[in-house]
Amino acid sequence: MKKDIKTREDIELLVISFYDKVKADDTIGYIFNDVAKVNWEKHLPVMFDFWENILFFTGGYAGNPMMIHQHLNKMFPLTKEHFKRWEALFLQTVDELFEGDKAELAKQRALSISTVMQIKIVGG
Ligand code: HEM
């Protein structure tokens, strides 16, 4: 049986595994690798803080993801298909590694934030 997401180390494993899939993905990988040219050493710790705050209310993340994706969308228009793929990879990564209440919460929050992002950016 898989365990639930319980520690910062669990979140690091989830986030690193997710972005390993993202980087290698045919549908959205190039947006991270070639369009945004993401500096992973900087981005990964931000994402650890973001998810730790969502799941454990640590208060360690104070960024503005909506603004960042709006900016990204101006450089490179994001589509429903991009978001669908992002969601599928995230859900798949959670399910491969964890199960339990926090694992369910992570999936729910990913989907709800993605929905809001799409309404604000792609237009519904
Ligand atoms: C098509 C879907 C998406 C694409 C292509 C995308 C791409 C990106 C890129 C390129 C960055 C900037 C990384 C950097 O250079 O620092 C970023 C940041 C981020 N993304 Fe996404 N993203 C997507 C969806 C989402 C969703 C659904 C979430 C919600 C869970 C999310 C959460 C974040 C957060 C929290 C940051 C960091 C913002 C900060 O620096 O404070 N992204 N994303």
C-alpha cells in the first residue's frame, strides 16, 4: 500500500517526479524547456514551498501564479490542451507515488487552480 503525503521530503519527491514527466512531455515539455527556459534550480524550491503551503498551510509561499502564467501566455498562448496535459501528468504522478487524504487534496487543488487559471487566461 502507498503512503500519504506527510513531509517536505514527500512533496519534493512529488514535485521532482512531476517535472521530470513535464520536461520529457511532447505536448508541454517545450514550453518549459524552450519557451520559458526554466531555471530548475530556482523553480523547484518555489514549487516545494507552493505545495507545502497548499497541503500543510506553512505560509512559505507568497508568489502570484496567476500573474506569472498571464505573462507566460503573452509570450506563448496557452491552450486547453496544454492545461489538460498538465493536469493529467500531475494526477498521474500523485497516483503513482501516494494515496490518502493529502494525496486527494493535492489533486483537487491542482484541478481547481488549473480551472481558475484557464478561465483567467484561456477564457473558460
Ligand atoms: C499549461 C499549463 C502550465 C504551464 C505551461 C505552466 C508553466 C509554468 C512556467 C513556465 C512557470 C515559470 C517557471 C519559472 O521560470 O520560474 C510556471 C510557474 C508556476 N506554475 Fe505553472 N504552468 C502551467 C500550469 C500550472 C498550474 C495548473 C499550476 C497550479 C497548480 C501551476 C503552478 C505554478 C506555480 C505555483 C509557479 C511558480 C510561480 C512563482 O514563481 O511564484 N502551473 N509555470
